[in-house]
Amino acid sequence: MNIFEQKTMGQRIQGNPYVGRGIVIGKTADGKKAAIAYFIMGRSESSRNRMFIEKGDEIVIEPIDASKVGDPSLIIYSPIRVCDKGTIVTNGNQTDTVYDFLQSGKGFSQALATREFEPDAPNYTPRISGMLYFDEEFHYDLSILKSADAEGSACVREYFEYPALAGTGHFIHTYITDGNPIPSFCGEPERVSIPDDPDAFLQDIWSGLDEANKVAIAVRYIDIQTGAYTQKIINKYV
């Protein structure tokens, strides 16, 4: 068994009908850029009624048709924000929690200790989060907050800290696959390859996602030395 097996994102997700929301963080093969990918999927009309919008250096999710929005708390949020400490990427409004804690001098895990999985029984969708640091040497964290049991009676908080290795990234997603209830992701984030070309990375993920359920994707490549970035977005329903 090769515990260091590394696959492309397309290989990781091809044929899986529902991995839910996903975060990928890593370093390009040439070692010059940090890479982020964030995507959302949706099975309901409400979940599909969303698009990614650039606002300054943030990505925000907005409804395509505001008249169809019921409770926006779990579907409308900012998945990517930049702060003094680095770049935050999450699948919910915990982005703002992490941002506020970091700006006040506290840490990523301290922020997430105040949050738990989403209150959407019986699925109890995990909150997945990532943090990219550009201090002495680029490195990153990933986290998942998920239910400890089928009743949602307690929260399990898992954290992963990674040195950035050229050509390598890690992929974490909310669900293993489709189901009723939908089974939460388990185990360590999956190792994936990170190409130098952001367009190739974007297309590899987008083409691998289930056609019926994919909704939107954003890919951001950040120059580790300068902080300048290139960003690509696809919205299926816009």
C-alpha cells in the first residue's frame, strides 16, 4: 500500500455523484505559487440558485434569483477572505469567525473551537476550513468540524497542519458520496497533484465534478513572493 499516493483532482472525484463542497490547498509544481480551489455542489433548487462573485480580494456567494432564497444562513457566505495573517477559505460563515479571531491576534483553531457542524439534521453537514500562511515559509492548515454521532449530540474537531511541498496539495470535502442522510467525509485530507497552470487545474476539477450537481468553482493561484494572484471562476447557472 502506498500511503503517499497522489492523484489528480479529476481522478479523485470522477464518478462520484456528490462530494458536496470541497477545498483544495497546495503548492504548484514549480514551487512558486500557492493554489486554492473551492467548489460547491447542490441537489436542491435553493442550493443551485447560487453564484460566485469577486468583491475586491474576496469571493462571495450570492443568489442568482433573490426571490427564491429562504433561509440564507447556510448557503450565502464568503468562502474566501484575506487578512493580515494570510488567506482563509471555508464552506460557510465560519470564514468571518476565523477572520475576526485572526485580526484580534488569536488563532485558526481557536476560532473554530467556537463553531460546530451545520444544524441541518439529519445530514449535519461538516464545516470544512483552510488557512494559508505566508510568513517565513508558505504553509497551510485544514480543518473539519463534524458530528460525533447520528443524532448530532456532539462535535468532533479535526485539524491538519501541512508544510507546502511543490506539486502537492490536499483535498477535503463535506461528504463521502450521495446518500440519505449524506455520509460525512472521514479520514485525512486526500493528497492531490497541483499543476503550474491554473486553467488546467480548474478544468480538471470542473470536468470531474458530477454534471447534474455541480454549481460553481473558484481557483486562485497566489505568488508566494509578491502576493499577486490569478483567479478563475465558473458559475454553471449564470
